[in-house]
Amino acid sequence: FSAVLATAMPATNFHENLVDGHWTQDHTASPDAAAGRGFIIVLTLFAALGGFLFGYDTGVVSGAMLQIKSPNGGLGRGSALSKGEQELIVSSTVAAAIVSALASGVLNARIGRRGVIRWGAVVCTAGAVVMGVAESVWMLTFGRVLIGLAVGCLSQTVPLYLAEVSPARTRGMVNTVNNIFLVLGQVIASLVCCGFAVAETDQGWRYMLGLAGFPSAVLFLGFLFLPESPGWLVLFKGDNAGALQVLARLRGSSPEAVQDELQDIVDEAAQQTEGSGDWSALLKPGVRSALLLGCLLQLSQQFGGINTLMYYSATILQMSNGAGAGECGKSEDSDPFSGENKLDICLTAPIATAQLVGTLMAMGLIDRLGRRQLLLGSLFGVVVFLAMLGATFNPWLNLPQELTLYVMIAYLVCFGFGMSPIPWTMNAEIFPLEVRSKALGVTTMVNWMANYAMSATFLDVAEALSTSRTCPSAHPDGAFFLYAVISAGLWVWF
């Protein structure tokens, strides 16, 4: 890693050119601008592994669950997992992420952005090992909790770190790379699950879950060499000279331009300190309305059912072919390597890829069409396809089961180009500087809490609201109709 970074940014003795945090007058050679851009690329790719882990660890459970819940799944119990146990395994990661997302604010101030990312990488690696060797539901859940603690911190800290180290002119693009890596992690998770299922690897779910330890180890090693953010050095350490050295490595621009950027950081830090206030500042009239909008944007993302489809996509496909549960209809196949189970696992790959396609579309549309237009168009498509998804499970309509997959793909493309990026983008834009960190903390917590509520209750809600009285566990039409109605209400509000 040090060799890679040395190639991206040739070594320079900055101490010879800096005196008390300022460039000396006899400095004549400025760093190479191309090398500075190369260093930013290397830094971005390493940091975006945090987004990749977020996507992989939340996406891999969908394919792995079909093997885990089987009586032959490898937990040594000889019976299938109950709905409650499945929901516990899935939602425990999200519950832990709520806690760590709130704690990350304190950790970021105390140990720095780089320290939090390294801590998250270590915890993620430990969680992957625990999941890989788990012999009970509780041990597997503990591993999922460790993963949640890691991704909760990483989901907060990686975008913050990238925003503070990237140049203003490329800041949006750099953070978009993190979002793309997040969705890419879900796609890779689907492909990994498919590969182990097709190969009929005994207890393949252990490898699916355990493989998360490799990118997290790479993330940790990379951040042994990457620098701390200049913003943290100025705001929490008062180390202007250290921040100037980091900026010189990152920018590769003239000493005067680097000095000007440092002064901007110092001025911004002073404004944040002076305007930090207490939590009551969030209740001021202008801020209160922005906070309401920010929370509704995050709720609309989760109540649109996105993580229900991502966490339970393989299970939903099972339901579409009548294998929703063993007590009715077509019995659930206890063989995790049956043809239908392997097909359901592999079909999660095009489902995840659909959201990636939508996210890539958003890069070219978000500034051209504007936030509100893209939000309304995406949300309208979400409403339509959620209603259609519910219709595919309605026992009276008797629609072809293949339609379920096509509707899920269309839903995720629509979600990806608007509802996926816009809540995060707008939340970063609508709050005054002096309350931005606190307001973002609140709206992010709302997102994780709604995520938990959806993932922890989907199977029970799907059965309770099913229009089928003979086999409700295989016909979750009512749940998708409910999500469509909520999304329609939010579309009208926006």
C-alpha cells in the first residue's frame, strides 16, 4: 500500500517548506498536480470500500438466508428457522447500526475520521469471522450485530471523510463513487451467493458471510497510510500545519492555493464553533421545517420498501413460485441446493444490478433535471411498481409468476435514479451550516430506525395483510399495497 501511495504522490519533504503552518517565501517547487489527482483517486477508491462493505453486508443476507433457514442449513438444529428468527438475523444488523451511527459523532471528534474508519474495518472483519464459524442463531446474530456496528459508523464517516479531503469542484462526484460502491457491493454479494449455490458448496452461506472480512481488511490496511482529513486536524486538533501538509499532498496545486483553502477551512471551523449552539436550535421555525422535510425524505426512502426487497429478495421470489412456507401451498424445499432455490438466489443478481443501473442514471440526471422533479418522477414509478408487485401476488388475479421478477427490476431502476440518492443529497443541502451536523444526525437516525422497522416486521406484516386466507405466507400482496399507498401519500405531499 505504501508503494501504491508513493507512486500516486511522490515523496516531498514538506517540513522544509513550511514554517508554523505557512509556506516560506523561498519555496519554489509546487507539488505535481497530476500526482495530487492520482492520490485523490487512490484515496477515494480505498475509502469507498466502506460503502462497498455497507452494500455487501446488507445484501448478502438475502441469498444466504435461503440456506441458513433450511433444516439442512448448517446451524445444527435439524429444523427450519422460524419467521421471528429470520427477522432477528436480518434486522439485528440494522438495530446495531442505529446505535453506532449515533455514537460515531462522538468517535469522529475524539479519534478522527481515519480512526473511526479503521475501527469500523476491524469490527467488520471480526463480525465476518464470527458469522463464518457460527453454530447457533444467537452466535450468527452476534456476528450480524458486529457488522451493524461497523457499517453504522462507516455509513456516517466515509461520506464525511470524502467531503473533507476532496476538492470542492469534484466533491459531488467523489461522494457519488461511494454510493456506487454501496450498490456495487449488493451486486457482488448477489453474484457470490449465486456462485456458491450453483457450486453446491456445503454450508456455502458461511463463505458468503465470511468473505466480507477481505475488503474490510483491505480498508484497514489502506487507512494505515492514508492521511487524516484537514477539517478534523483544524477543528479538533488545532493543527493547522499538519492540515496544510495534508492539503499539499491532496491538491498538488500552488502553495498560495493550498494556503487559501486552509484559510477557508479555518474560517468554516470558526463559524461552526460559534454557531454550534444546543439541540434547541433545531426547533427554530426555518430549521424545523427543513428538519421535517429531511426526515420525510428519509422515511419515504424506507417506507417505499427498498430494503424489504433487498434483504428478502430471494425469499420474495420463493413466495412467487408458491414456496412461501411449509404449512400451505407448495412446501418449502428443505434442500438448499434444489434447482428452484439456486434459481431464486441467482435471480437476486439482476435485481441488485437494476438499482445500480438506476444509480448510474442519477449521475447524469440529478443536476440536469433538478432534485424535486427527479424525486417526483422516481416516487411515481415506485408507487406504480409497488402496486403491480402486490398484484402479482394477489390470489384472485393469478398473474404469471415470472412477472414478479420483471416488476422488481423495474421498481429498483425507478428507485435508483431518484429515491436512492436524493434524500441524502437534499439533506446535505437544506440545513444552515451551524446546525447541519446535528440535523443530519437526526435524519440519518430516522433512516436507520425506519430501516429496522421495515426489515424486522416484513414477514409478519406480509402474512397479516395478505388477501389469501388459505396461504397468506405465500401471498404478500397486502404489504406491497400498503407500501404503495404510503408512497402515494408522500408523492402528494412533496
